[in-house]
Amino acid sequence: RPYNFYAGPAVLPQEVLEQAQSEMNNYGATGLSLMEISHRSPIYDAIHNETQLLFKELLQLPDEYHVLFLPGGASLQFSMIPMNFLTPGKVANYILSGLWAEKAIEEACKVGDVYVSFSGKANNFTKMPSLQDIQVHTQMDAYLHITSNETVNGTQLHHFPVIQDVPLIADMSSDILSRPFDISKFAVIYAGAQKNLGPAGVTIVILREEALPQHTTSLPAMLDYRTYIKHNSLYNTPPVYPIYMVNLVLKWIKHSGGLNIMEKRNEEKARLIYDAIDQSGGFYKGLAHPASRSLMNITFKIWNDELEKRFIQEASTQQLVGLEGHRSVGHIRASVYNALPYKACQALAEFMKEFQKRYS
Ligand code: PLP
């Protein structure tokens, strides 16, 4: 298999793919594929509930948090968060840290009043806010929305604020389960599955029910978090197969040693590539400010556009695929999610050194 540096979807552990393959036609000796089995059956129920329990275990979730499975990608959460949390008379507070935060803000503006309490736009989104930059207004703010990892820009929040009296909500689509963190700081976290959790098709929302404000108007059922809580995410047919794949990935994380081990591995992997950048004497330049560098998406450039194209093309012939930067930023991006093995990063770092020797 080539080494997969794509930003998604989805980077999956080899063991998980093999297990899914072995169960594809005949799940649990039923003679049927899981895709053909009723989502109301005890067989599916066991997967659904076990997946929630695995999240609870890996994130050490207190009882008041619900693990919900939603359709619509993280992009639907950009609308559902304000629809459910932005009550009349209040204002939604957003941290504009990059392209994904910008999209979340665009959607929130369609629902109600929004203000941006920090913007990294003037710095081309190369820097995440410091903890001092993250401010709330207790009486006014409906919630504070942050993006823990900006997939396109290659920046990551390395510390989360402690906020009193205002619900803290985070888009963790591209770094969920890559490191341990204290969930009790958050009212809601959400993530499309297709980076660290499984294939596209299911979005995980972890939510503290008491943080939900009372609605004055009723929301469509599928846009109301209460529907998912009340029906344990089985109001309609859930994305059964993606949830099953997430289940396998969570077991893989658990058996690998949990989130502390994921974090350690991710630090070691990212270090190989950041070292190759920093020790290149300026041949490669990181796009993110060093203090904001992401352990998941490593963005960098080469001083010459033609060389950059050649780098990406030659890398792909050496089985290092998916290194193109996002279309809005260009340059080079190596996405190094949980499931990408250490030896993939070793191979990329070696390739970077060898490429530099040939072209400098
Ligand atoms: N938020 C972040 C941080 C992302 O990286 C992405 C997709 O890459 C999204 C949101 C949008 O996710 P989806 O495609 O699941 O709507």
C-alpha cells in the first residue's frame, strides 16, 4: 500500500480494513452483510451501543455527556450549532482561526447574531490564538466556538481555555482522538468521522444535555439534538456501516494503548517532518507559526513553484501520495493522522532530504 498523506477521507489502519473485509459478506456468522441487517436488530444494537461505550471509555466521558451519531458531515454542525444554541437576544462568539472556522461563521450568520472575538485572517491563518486572546462576555454570549485543528492551514490549538458560564463548543473534525483532553471544559464537541475515526458518512457529536437551551420555536426533528438524544441516534436509519467502521477504529485505538499513546506517536511522527523542514536551511519553509503547528496536518512550501510541483509528482512515484496542499492555499500538506504509520513519516522525511540534495 502507498503511504497515504491525504487530508481525508479517510486514513484507516490496515488491521481495520482487513477485519472489515473478512466480515463484509458474512457478519457474525449471520450469512448477511451488516449493510443488509436491520438497524433495529440486536446485532446492530450491540455495535451502536458498544461504539458509544468506546467513546466514553477513551475520552473518560462523565455520565452527563451523550454520544450522538449524525448525518450531514461536520458542515451540517455549522448550522445545527447555532440553530440549537443561539437563542434570541444572545450573540454567538467565534474564533476565526482558519478556513473551517470561516465556514462555520458563514453558516452561523444565517441563523442569528455572530461576533468574531479573535481573527487570524491578517496573519493568513498561520497562528492560533493564545489563551489570553480567547475572551467571552458572560451575559451576551450564547456560546464560544473554536476549531481545535485547522486542517487546511495546518494549525492546532495546543491548549483549551477554561470558560465559565458560556458553553464551549469545538469542531474537532481533524484531531479528535489524536490526544487526550479534558472533555469537562466543553459543552459540545463534534467531528466528521473521516480523518481519525472512520469513513465519511457519520458525524460524532458529544454533548452535555444540560447545556442545551430551551427552544422558543421548534426545530425540524433531524436538526434538533434532542431528537438524537431521545432516540439514542436511532430516530431514523443511522449510517450503519460507517458506525461499524468507527467501532473497529476505536477498538484499534484502545488496543494500541489509548489516547496517550496516540499523542506520543503523533508527536514522534510530526517531529520527523518538522525537523526535515527546520533543518533544511530554508529550502523548505513551514507555513504555520511554530507555536501553532499542527500534529495532524503539516503545511510547508519550497521557494520555487516548479520545484514544489516536481516534489509532489516525484513523491507520488515513490508511493508517498496525497501531498498536494488544499486548493485554497496550495503548496504542500502532509496529513499524518492516527492511522498513518511512523515509517510513512520516516519515508517522507528521507525523501525530503534526498530531494533537497538533488535540487539545491
Ligand atoms: N471542520 C474541519 C476542521 C474539517 O477539516 C472539515 C473537513 O475536512 C470539516 C469541518 C467539514 O467536514 P465535512 O466534510 O464532514 O462536512
